[in-house]
Amino acid sequence: MNNNDIFKKLRVALMLRDDQIVDILQLVDFRMSKGEIGNIFRNQDHPNYMECGDQVLRNFLNGLVIHLRGTKEDPKNPNEVLAKHKAEIPAKAERFPKDINSKNGPVNASKPKADFKKKPASNAKSRDKKPAKIQVVEKVQFKNGKNKKS
């Protein structure tokens, strides 16, 4: 596992965006652009892929400590900071609701969903009858390979 993998996993686990990562790096006076950070998160076979050095990861981790815990003069509760990150994500989901099963994308919230009820079968006997299975292919036993002798 290299530094890029560690950086990616931290980004996903803490639900951080690129601009938040830039802010975290600026807490320890380390300047990096959003484009450079995006290059770190690319696939290795991409032409703009950039290897995450030890210095970048070290400064990110030091900035992350300040971001989550605060400083001695201004301490923070890490759970509140993480809750704030989680609160930002559902707010976006409410602005752009999507139905997972729909291929059309966003769901129109103004239209109520129609409730479809199954119609009862007209005849209970017809419901129980199932058509006979027609065997299309005969059962064939293939004997490939050598004969097994026990």
C-alpha cells in the first residue's frame, strides 16, 4: 500500500472534498492546488497521475490533527467536526434527489407516486393451474476426459 492509497482511504473515510483538503494543508502552511490534489487521486495508468510523497502525506496528517482536534488555545471536539462533514453530505442529497432504480435521474418531488394494487384473479382455479413443462432438450450425459477407475 503506497501513500496514494492511504490518502484516498482517509479522504473517503472522513468524507473530505478537494477544497477541504486544501484548507487542511494550509493549516500547516503547506500550499497545494486542487489540481495537484486531483492528480494524486487519479489511477496509476492516467497520464496526469502524481505520486504522493511522504512530505505531502505528513503535512496532511499534521493538518488533519489540527482540523479535528483544534489547537491548545482553541480545542475542538473531533466528533462535532465529523458530524459537520456528515451533515453537509445529506444536505446535497436533498438538493439533488435521485431514485436509484430509475434510469431517468432525478425524481420529481411534486408528483405523488401512484399506488398500484394487484387485481385479484378472476378465477381461483385458473390461478392454480400451471402449464405443463415442455422439455426442449433431452438430457444428455457427456463423458469428457479419461475414464475414472476406482
